[in-house]
Amino acid sequence: MVLPDVSQLQGALGAICQDRATDYLNASRDLTTRASSRHFENALSSQKLKLIAEVKRASPRGELNTGLSALEAALAYAAGGASAISVLTEPRRFLGSFEDLQTVSSQVALPTLCKDFVLHPAMLEQAAEAGASGVLLLVNVLGKLTKSYLEACDVVGLDALVEVHTEEELDIALEAGARIIGVNNRDLISLDINLGTAPRLGLLAREYDFEGVLIALSGYSNRAELISLEGVFNAVLVGSSLVGADDLKAGVQRLLGLAV
């Protein structure tokens, strides 16, 4: 498989990807064929807005909850009504690991998403080995290689959440045949958030007759913000505002409207 050129990426995204490229400099590109259960996709396919709750200890903006137990957090999210768990595996800025992913995948009865900056097929192999149901693919990292990485996800048995931030990236995702598209409100270069991005691009995706799973990402912290996504999006991913809550289960329930 061809690897993306990340040398020209700017800002936070560039720094993270260049470090990750170094991590996988000599990694094997071989993939093991596995059957797909579509577990992640199926869990989010209903019309009712679902919640993907994220295990996240830090971000490029700083620490969030460095002592967070991945397993305890995931169990609390599941008890609160989350439909899937996102687990950060990037070790430097997010303090995550594939060990976290394996622990959660093996002990929590919800599909897990491997959230990292995929730029090498070995990362897909690792995600599958760790028991993930899905993996994040960033169009602003992979560009025109998105289609080949989607095909590689099919080989290893992973659903792919293809993330976009602009109309151009949305076009690439649609042309690549993405079944799950995530619209990120956060610009990964500047790290600025615009909560108007997901509604705008989500509606555009539906206007383009995209019938797959649509997910809104980044910046959400209350029930009212989630309600505004209903009817267009199938799910929303929430991380930072959840991991800082005193009660993670109650935090999920409040977002879902199950508790005050």
C-alpha cells in the first residue's frame, strides 16, 4: 500500500502525523484477512440519534483527565446508554494506547472505534488485533488514498469512519465509497471549533443522497446541541466534555436526555 505524504501537513495535525510516521517507519504493510461484522456501523444505523462516548485523557490543547481508567470509563459510558466507545490510541498528545483499546474491546459489550491518525496499514492491523469494530480515517491525512485505505479496512474486517471537515474532503469521502462519514467541527490544523460545520456539511451530504451513517464530532457539551443534530445525523461523538465530568454515567445520561 502507498503511504500518505504527511511532510507538508501543518499545525497540530502535521506534528502528530509526522511523529506517527516515525513510529511506523519500519512497520510491515501486510494485512490479515478477517470477516467484518459491521458491528460499529449497525449499532449506529437507526434514525434515533446515538452517542459515541470517548476515552480521552488529553488532547493537543492540554490534559483532560490523565488518571482516567479506560475500562472504568467505558463501563460507565455503557451503563449510561452510549451505543459505542471511541478509544484514543495516539500516545503523545492524547496519552492513549492500543492496550487501552484491547482492554475495552475485550471487556465492554459495545463496539469500539480505534481513534488515531492512520497513515500506515500496520495501524489497521493493530486496531483489528486489539478487537476494534471500527477505525477512524482522516481525509485530510489520506487525501486521494482514502479509497485504498477503505479497501484495506474491508480486508482486516473493520468499519471505517471517514472524517471530513470541508466540502472538498466530503467529495473525496463520497467518491471513495464511505459508508460512515464523520463531520468534524474542529479544524485539526488550528484546533479551532465551529459548531456550524457539521450541520452544514451533514445537510450537504444528505443532499448528495448519502444514505449511510452520518456522525457529528467535536465541541458538543449539552443536550440542546445534540437535539439540533436530529433528523440529519445518526450519531454524535463526545469526548472532552464527558471525561471531565464527576460522574461519567450521569454525563452520558444527561446528553441523551435520560437524566437532568
